[in-house]
Amino acid sequence: MKQPNDLPCCAVRDLLPNDLEQLTSPETHGLIEEHLKTCASCRAVRDRMREVPGAEPRPADDAAAAGFLKRTRRRARQKALLAALFTLALCAIAFFALVVQQHPFAFTAENVCRLPDGSLYFELCTSGRESGVAGLSYSDGFDADGDYEIRMGYSLYALLSSDADESGTKRYAFVLPAEIVSELAPDGRVCCRRAGRELVIWDGVSPLPEASIDVQQRAQTVLSPFTVLPS
Ligand SMILES: [Zn+2]
């Protein structure tokens, strides 16, 4: 209901800028406040005027700004942490792929034969760029099935740091002592395995040719577990 001394909306809106700057008399300020209590549209005009830049910042605004800053900083910190974790994960994956993960050599087995003392002689030949690889991982031993297993591999780092121009194959000569050959399971084989690849060097049953004099002399130079033959 309209009060007897209520100001018209147009007068209130004319006075609002001065009132917000506290330039109106206490009486006029009181009348404007009275009007604003009952007039939503004038209140909306006053609220919009308060938002214009240059208006006195009020404590509530300061608190809101501080809260906003805090949230922004927290988000920035979270982003930086995520980025750091992501980078760390990438480095770990790269390290694993380049240095730890071992890739199988592509071998062929040659000159598989029996030496006079009953030991097994064979040569493993690499192909392609693998001939230039200097560093490799090696292990051997009997597996659960009684097969004698040779595991040779290289890391991508070893491949990348190798001499890529080197061509030709590399020959690894092995002499498997007679005691190991006799320890093979009845159907035990001698094989080279790595990452699901398997090369059967000797199936354990096929008759082996006797080593030639040439091979016998070469076998003399073989150290355990293998020797790289001069090409
Ligand atoms: Zn009004």
C-alpha cells in the first residue's frame, strides 16, 4: 500500500546516485529507504548501481574476492600437481620402454653340432641393426619343463645408442657342456626365448653332426656363457 509521504519511483531513481554516495540528507535517505522496502523494481535499480565500477567496495565484496582468489590459487595448485604427476608418469613409462623393457633378438641358429667331449656347440646370428647393439641382457638355465633356455634381449636405449650404420650380422658362439646336455629332460630342448618368441636350437632328439676341425678350433676360444665371434 502506498504511504502518504512515499516518493514516486522516478524521484527515487533520480536521487539514488546521490544517496549511494551518501550525499542526500538523512530525511531524504530515510524516505528512499522507506520506498525501497516496498518497491522491488527500484531496489533492482539500486542494486545495479552498486555493481558499477568505482563504487565503494564493501566488506562483503572483499570477502568474496578473497574467497575467489583462494579458490583460484587452490585450482592452480591442483593443476600444477596434476601436471607434475602426469609428467612423472610419462617419464616412468619412457624409462620403462627405453631402458627396462627388453626386446628379443631376431636370431638364427647355425653350426649346431656335437663336440668330441659330448658338449653342444652352436652359433646364434643376429640380423639387421641388432648387429650394432653393444649392450644386452642375458640369462640361461633350465625351465620348469626341463628345457634349457637362453634369454637374450636388448633395450631400446641400447639399440638407439648403437652404431646404426653397422651392417652385417653378429655371431654369438656357445658351448653347452656335456653335463648340461645330459641333464636335459627326455624330450627337453635347447632354445632361445624372449617375450613370447622361441627359437629351438636343438630339439633334443635329432642326431647332431660331429663338429668339423674348424668348428672344434673355434669352440676352443668360446668362454662361458658365450663369445662374440670376429666377423
Ligand atoms: Zn519505486
